[in-house]
Amino acid sequence: GAAGDENDVVVIGGGPGGYVAAIKAAQLGLKTTCIEKRGSLGGTCLNVGCIPSKALLHSSHMYHEAKHAFPSHGVKFAQLEIDLPAMLAQKDKAVSGLTRGIEGLFKKNKVNYVKGSGKFISPSEVSVDTLDGGNTVVKGKNIIIATGSDVKSLPGITIDEKKIVSSTGALSLSAIPKKLVVIGAGYIGLEMGSVWGRLGSEITVVEFAPDIVPSMDGEVRKQFQRMLEKQKMKFMLKTKVVGVDTSGDGVKLIVEPAAGGEQSTLEADVVLVSAGRIPYTAGLGLETIGVQTDKAGRITVDKHFKTNAPGVYAIGDVIPGPMLAHKAEEDGVACVEFIAGKEGHVDYDMVPGVVYTHPEVASVGKTEEQVKSLGVAYRVGKFPFMANSRAKAIDDADGLVKILAEKETDKILGVHIMSPNAGELIHEAVLALQYGASSEDIARTCHAHPTMSEAVKEAAMATYDKPIHI
Ligand code: FAD
């Protein structure tokens, strides 16, 4: 129908939170409109996040493997080169194909798609400046804010997306930098650092905190950092960036110890600022309808994703919780189920997190540090991929599985996996956690041989008993 007709649900933002909410709403029989200003669907994740980064991670991994792993597998060739424009084009093709795919899903499910920038004029009306230069008012009984997040800059640093780039610029560099300095050792910085490091850049990661990826289990993190250092990634932890000079050819970054002290200069061709993301609500007119936000600028919601404004909901990166695409999707489905009068449920403690480096690190549930601080008596079961036959067969055996279980009941509290494909392996652990399984439940589940998944089974055995293969 026309955008002026009243909708049951209007979604502002077409990212993984918004587009999934819109499709689900339509599937539940609600008349739905989705407003997106980017000109393409899929949000940060599909356009400048998850998908293009994974495309480049895969391309750069293939090059790295061809260079460093193929010879030992007896695969040799005369010449190996990088065709960067072709690499970037394959990434762009993946993105545009998937974006069009979501448009197709909108058509199939009869979601009305309005291309433009939305702004509240009342809790049930959104004024949209459309991309073709017009304006239209979209009305809805329920409005879901799914406007996501944006890159966070640092004081005194201006992102020009050429010499000083955000993750967006780092996904489209026109040349391989000789020296790349990454500010921030979160997963985005490490992933993009890995991409360019594999293609030949010298990578230095500057991090204010004492640790990389602070949310990671400490023991796994230590091994992970060692792996990255083996790949020649350099780390300057507890280090603060205090100034930047872009007047010359490259960039001079002035740093000092986080606790204060002597300054030093880091030279780089390109600097990637990956110091976190902030909720994005600019121009949305939240003040017009009085929607509350917290100190970090995130929209405050109750457990049904309701804001304080009547009929206005919020989901995804713009509300508190892990800033991840799959979490945004879960929010979207649950929110719409509430609107449709059903029950929806998202448990943020069971959202898996994955760092898509090589090896990957995937985890769900609690870290050992968190379990300790809860004061629960627990057991740890570990199994190294060095003792896993499939990992040895493919000669890619760095990493481990670590399972934490409550001592008295054997109930699984957390699972941490570092391995190639850890992001796929983690899901049996997510399911186990979701169903309140014990480590013995996993250990007594038949796992196919030879697979990397057997390491999960063996770690589970090690949690309450002994593993077989070590
Ligand atoms: P977004 O995806 O940010 O979408 C919000 C959309 O709303 C945007 O398209 C925006 O244009 C639109 N919008 C905003 N305001 C308006 C308005 N007023 N009117 C109309 N439209 C508006 N997460 C993972 O789970 N796995 C990964 O591997 C991963 N990798 C990432 C890599 C990078 C480099 C980055 C930057 C992020 C990555 N993320 C990853 C995070 C992931 O992208 C986000 O968690 C996810 O996109 C959040 O979804 P969302 O729907 O809440 O918001």
C-alpha cells in the first residue's frame, strides 16, 4: 500500500535488526513498512561490517595459505600475486548480491520499503525525506527504532577514510599500506588488521586497556595473542594515542603509556580507528517524542523492547546488549512477537561471540574469570587441537576447546573455542547452554570422525572425567 496508509508496524532502519523485524512482522500478518536511508538494505552488517569483512578475511586467508601452507601440502606454483581491485570487486559483488536478496525477501513477504531518512513527528508518525528528494509521512500503530550504531572517533582524530580510516575505509583501501596502525584491539581491529597483515602490511595494534578483546576468557586470550604475534602482529597495550600529525606523506601518531609517561611517535601509511561503536540516533527526532536514552546514548527499553514513548520500540545496536548482528536479529523477532501478542525471548547471556581471525575464537556463556567472580565451584575441561586427528590431517591444529561446568551439577557455564572454524563449532555449545545441558551430555553425544567437533566432545569428557586422545 501507499506509505501514507496506516501500518501495524513501521521499522526505522533496514539493518539485521530492522529488516528481520520487518519480515517477521509481515509473516505474522502485520502490515509493515521499513524505512532505510542508506539506499540499500542490510545495514552496517551487510554493507560495511560482517559481510564485506568476512569476504576480505577469506580472500586474504587464501593468499596467506597459498604462500605459507600450500607448499607443505605439496601444492606448488610458479607465481603468486595479489590483484587488489579483483579482491575488492569480489567483496562488493557478495555485498550487492545479498542486499538485493533482502529486497527480494521484502517483496516476497509484502514489506513496504521506503528509501529515505526517517524522523519522528509524533509517536505514531515518521516524516521521511526520501532519497529521490521528496517527503512522505509514514504512520504506524507501532514503530520500531532499529537505527543501529556508527563508528566512534577519538578526541583530536579526524577520520578522512584515506589516511585515517574507520572500519568502512579499511574495507576499501586502494593500495596495501606498508605500515598500518590499528587503534583498538577489539574484534573489528584484529579482523581488519589480519586482512591487511596477510596481504603484506606491517601491523601495530595500539590498545589503551591492558588486554586485547577484554570480553575473552583470559587463558584463551593469552594463547590467541600469541597466535597473532606469530603472524607478526605487534601489540602496544596500555598505550594511549595523544596526537596525530597528517601533514606529511603518511601519518605520525603520538602515543604515551596509558598511565602517563614518555611520549613516542609511531609512523604509519594508514591508521585504522577501531575504538568502538556508538548508538546512532542523529536526526531521528527522539527529543520530539521524549524517548529516553542512557549516558552512552543508547535507547532505554524494557524487556519487551518498549521505550517510554507509547507504541515506540527499539532493538539492535541502538539499545544496550552485545553489539552483534545476530543479537539484533533476535531482538527484532522477539520485539515483533510481543507486538503481535505472542511471547518473545532473547537471553543475552547465550549470545555467541566470534572473532573471525585465523584461528577463529568463539565463545558462549561465562569466562573463567566471570565464573570465579560468581564464587561458583567449577570444573574446567580442555582439549588441544594438536590432539585432534582432523586438525592434524589438514595441518591446521593451533587452538583448543575449553569448557567450564558447575562442579556439583556438571551444568555447562561457558565454552571457549580457538580453532579454524570455531565460529561454526560453537553452536553445539550454544545449544547445550540453551538447554541447560551438562558436559556429560555433550561427551555422550556421538560426534562424527574425523571432525574438529570431536575436540568439543573430548573437552566435555575432560570436564567431568578423562579424555581419550590425550
Ligand atoms: P545497523 O546494521 O547499524 O543498521 C541500522 C540501519 O539504520 C543503517 O542501515 C542506517 O542507514 C539506518 N538508519 C539510521 N538512521 C536512520 C533514519 N533516521 N532513517 C532511516 N534509516 C536510518 N556483527 C556480527 O555479529 N558479526 C560480525 O562478524 C560483525 N562484523 C562487523 C565488522 C565490522 C567492520 C563492523 C563495523 C561491524 C560488525 N558487526 C558484526 C556488528 C554488526 O554490524 C552490528 O551489530 C549490526 O549491524 C547491528 O544491526 P542493527 O540492525 O542494530 O543496526
